[in-house]
Amino acid sequence: MTIALLSFSRLCFVWCAFYLALSLQSAVWASKRHGSKTLFLEIQSYRASGKREKARAKLLRRVALGAIIAMPVGLACWLVAVVKGA
């Protein structure tokens, strides 16, 4: 059971890292598009102008929702695994 909980918590943390990498890549892309040296995080899908931008913002918002849910679940699984293992 402890191994399953640790594996699930690792999967949750990997999902959060995937969201951070995707968000950073999207921010770099938006900064290049606007010709700026600052990073713009595009989490507002209604501000996207093209079809591709809208799809990217929608995907980013869904992945962000998953990361918001995965972080507390992963932390709780990790804590339970540590307490059970000790």
C-alpha cells in the first residue's frame, strides 16, 4: 500500500511539473509573439485571438485545473505513505 501511495503521489507531482513546463513554454511563446523580454502567462482564454491560441489557452487551463487538484492529493498521499511507513 505504501508503494502505491508513493507512486501515486509521484504521478501527481509529475503532473504539476508538466503544467509548470507547459506554462513556461507558453509564456516564452507569448513573449516572443509580443516582442517583449518579460514573460506573459496566458491563462485567460478569452484574450486569445487566433484559433491556435484559443486551443492552447484552453488546454493550459485544463492542465492547470488538474494540477490544482493533483497537488493536494499528491501531498496527502505522500503524507499517508510516510506516516504508514514510519
